[in-house]
Amino acid sequence: MNKFTKLGVTALCGTLATISAANAGEVTATGTANMTWVKLGHGETGNPMGMKSNLSFSGSGELDGGQTVTLTIDNTDANVYSAADIKIETNSLGSFNLNQAGGGNGIGGYDDNMPRAWEEVWDTGAGGGADMAKGVGSSMNLGWTSPSFGGNKLVVAYSPDAGSGATNDKATGGAQVLNAGYDIVLDMKPEMAEGLELFVGYSNIEGGDGTFGVAGHQKRKDDYEQGSIGLTYALGPVKAGFQRTFEHPGNQVAGSVEYYANMSWGLSFNVNDDLSISYGEFQSRKGYVTQRDNETQILNAESLQLSYTMGGMTIAIAETDVDNASYVTTAAGDKEATTVSLTLAF
């Protein structure tokens, strides 16, 4: 029986479009418009103006047993489809999420959780180019978040083929170098220690044989392992945090990447409900297999940020310095940027 028997379309002050159906839930559309001005300290800035558009469509409904189902579709710059996920919220077994390579499931949601007034240190327009621990989140994957127990929860993600990206219904990912993989994260917010959050996560992806010499392929000996561990602590308007992540791709070919090791910390201060400032530093080390010359490349970044929110408008300013951006150790890898951002939510 078709439950979509009564449909209505409304617009609320031009800020939210809603299509609702009796007994069947609703579909909503939200978004943001982001305008930026970037001034580079090194190199040619060119046109400093930029913009970003984000649209998100969400449809939700309720099953007979009281479980809720939500479909979310993200549309990014220039009307380009970005990602989608289907979430089922159960009554007592937590939530399940089928994610189409959106990157937020598993340890991908914990790649950089440091306090900040605006953006991650490496993502403010200076061009950091750092490699981040994403686990299976960049592939088609199924996630599960447990119910909270004493302020703690488990976050799990699984992909049958972690080398493939997003796949449509009735489609397959095809042959890939990587195989099945899983992520598991323990997120702890102890009830007896208000303001404290700790998280530790691990990802393991079975390595494939591959074919050295074929574009995008390398022979692997070990599994692809990744991990993330960190903590944040909020005391009144002040929040501080420290985090480490690692990646071990399992490569065995001389000169290929053996590991990435990242470290970050941040400190933020909410001056009031609208104004916040932050300072953070980020470091990423890149090491190679049996390569003695230039054994390790180190990327360093620091960023001072300020943001002010007034209703649906946010103004942010970031001063960012990056050494060895994208692990380039010549002068071309030294970046400086002043970024001004205006974001309008609708």
C-alpha cells in the first residue's frame, strides 16, 4: 500500500524547504553558502576570491516498531554529488549506517578531533596536503554505533572491499588491490569526569597481492593498519586536546611509503556564545621503505583562528603557516595564508 497519500510543500522564510507526507515522514533541504578571501604569503595569490556551496537533502520516516530511517544526500560545489548514507536508528541496539564513501564512519570520524574555532589546522587555505588516517570510511561501508553505556560507546565500520569507492545499487566494486577491512573505535566520556573525552581506534584492511609496475598498484606484504588515539578536556569556556594517528600501508617495495605518523594539539576559548578563538599545531611524518636518503619528510603547520557567529552568519579569520606542505622539503613546500571566510546557513 502506498503511504504517500497526502503531500504538501512549504517554504519557511526562504530558509528551509520541506516536503512532508502523512504517516511517511518528511524530506528536508538545508545548506550553506561559503565565501572566502585568501592571501598567500609565498607565491602568487592570483584571484583571492572563492566560494563553496553545500546542499544536503534528508528524508526520514518511522517503521512500525518505532525505529527511524534517514536518508541523507550531500551536494557540494557546482552541484556535484558528494556522498550519501542510509541510517537506521533502533530502539535498543544502537544505529546502523550504510555509507557511500562519505569518509565519516569508523576512525575516519576521528582523524583530527582537536578543538578549533573554524577549520582543522591543515584545511584553512594554505594547502597543507597532509595524509590522514581514514580507515574504511573512504570506501562503501556499513557502520554501527552502540547505545551509550556509562557515557561510552563503540563505533564500528566494515567494508567487504576497502579498495573500492562508492557503488550504486545492483553494482559491484570490481577488482582492487585492498580487500576486506574493519574499523573499531571506543569513544569514552566518563560520567564521573565531566568535560573529558577519550577515544582510541584501530583499522585493519587486508592487503592484496597487486602488481608492481601497474599504475596505482604496489605489492604488499602486510595488512594496511591505521590507528587514532586522543583526548579533549573542556573546563568552562576553555577546551584543550591532544591526538596521535598512524598509518602503516604494508608496502614492501623499496622507496614506497612505509608509514605516516601524525600529531596534533589544539586550544580553544569561547569568549561568549558568539565569539571563539583557537590555536593549534599539526605535524605529519612520512617514512619510506629501506630508503636511507631523505628517510623521513616532516610536515609542520600552525594556525591561529577567530570566528564570530550571528544568527545564520559566521565570519572566520585564520592565520596559517605550513612548512613542507604535501611533504615537499624545498622552498615550494613553505606556505603562509591569511583566510577570511563568510558562511551563510539556510
